[in-house]
Amino acid sequence: MRNIPIILPSKSRLTELLIWESHKRVFHSGVSHTLVQVREKYWILKARQTIKSLLKKCIICKRFNSNPGNQVIAPLSDVHVTESPPFSVVEIDFAGRFFVKDSDAKQYILLITCAVTRSVHLELVGNMPTDTFLLAFRRFIAR
């Protein structure tokens, strides 16, 4: 005796549930595998089209089949592209409030970074007023 598949309409809640169950059973393998799984027991009118429209809503399949986003990279500044001597362009920042072992006073670090070679120069300063910064910067320039 032959197995005769049950004929189902394409737009039915029962049909949707059967398709979703078959889709999960084949581990989200796609339209063709889901269609083969469904056709073992059922014959759905316009089956491929119905399965395709339902699987477009599957969140797991969307996640697996999605393309990675394109990262927009900003153009490099002229400082990084043109050839120039080291420390001709610098970036300056303060770091800290550090406690030094020998004194009870708080110390700061003046961080000077070369924009051309990305090398770093560190100066230890006692506090952050302008005159202290200028003295530390002069020490850096004198080297």
C-alpha cells in the first residue's frame, strides 16, 4: 500500500505550523530541505513559494545568512600620510593622580605622543598648573 500525502492549502494556520515544525526538524537548513521534509507526509499547494515566504521571517536563519556590515573608515590625516621627522607633530595629555612612594604628594604624568612614529615620552610632574606644564614641555624639547 502506498502512502498518499495529505493535500493542504497554502494559506492555512495548520500549514504554517507544519512548515515551522519541519524547518526546525531540519535545523534551519533552508527552503529545499524544509520542502523535502514537508513532502514526506503532506502536499502543500504552492509549497515552495509558501515556505520561502515563511522562512523570510525566521530570525535564526536571518542571523545565519546575514552579511557582515561594511565598516566606514575615515581618511588618514595629512600628518600620518606625509613623511616628516619624529616629534614634529605631537599630541599631549595628562594622566593620573599617582601616589609616589618617596613623597606624600600626588604626582601626574605628562604624556607626549609623536603623531608620526607613535612613540611616547613621559614626564613626571608635581601638579597641573600652566607653569609646571611649560617647564616639563621645555625639558622635553631640550632633549
